[in-house]
Amino acid sequence: MGNENQYIDRAQQDENDVAVKKSKKKKGTKKRIQKKHTSFVQILNGDFLTKEFMLNNLNFIFFIMFLLLLTVGKGYYGKQLSSDVAKTQRKLDEATSDYFEAKATLEEKTQRAELVEQLQSTGLKETVNPTKVIRIKKEQ
């Protein structure tokens, strides 16, 4: 019966609680460090390829493989697009040069002196008189 009414020192009780919390924190950090260390060692040893690990993480592994396939596909698609752009640019350059060549040829053949020379064989001659404009005034 004497144990029921014992005096408890509150300050000593608080110190004991703090010490217990610190020891729990230290144990938790050691477990985390040890877990990180063991996972790194498992990768180096090849233990991560065991049946249990593979079955537990099968969805994640398939997801990573899918992302890798998408990355490779994106690379090939980008290469194809750049090839198509280069091919189209070459066609555009060729069409532009053909246009300028045709335009220069047309200007050369439609010069006044050239036309006069070509029309001499048909009997047409260039007029010497300037052209006159006839305007009719409308009556109001």
C-alpha cells in the first residue's frame, strides 16, 4: 500500500521521457541508413533480381520499360521529322530557283527589242507614232 502514494519528481520524469525519445530517434535513423546501405549492396550483388523483389515491383518495372520505349520512339520520331524537314527544304529551294529562272527567261523574251525582232517575219512593225487616248465625255 505504500507504493500507491509515492512522490514522483516531475523534472526527473521529463528528463527520462526526453532520453527515451532521443534513443528512439537514433534507432530509426540507423535503420534508415542500414536500409539504404542494404539496397545499394543488393543492387551491386544482383540480389534485387530475386523472384520476391521482381514480383513485388513488377508494375513499376513495366512502367519504367514503357517509359524507355517511349523515349526511344521519340528519338526515332524526331529524327524522321528532321529528315522530312530537310527534304522539304531542298524541294522548296529547287522550286524557288526554278521560279527565278523562269521569271528571268520571261523578262528576257518579252523585252521590246526582242519582240520587234520576232514579229518582223510576220510583217508586223512597231509604230512610230505615240498612242493616243480617245475620251468621250458623257452628257449629263
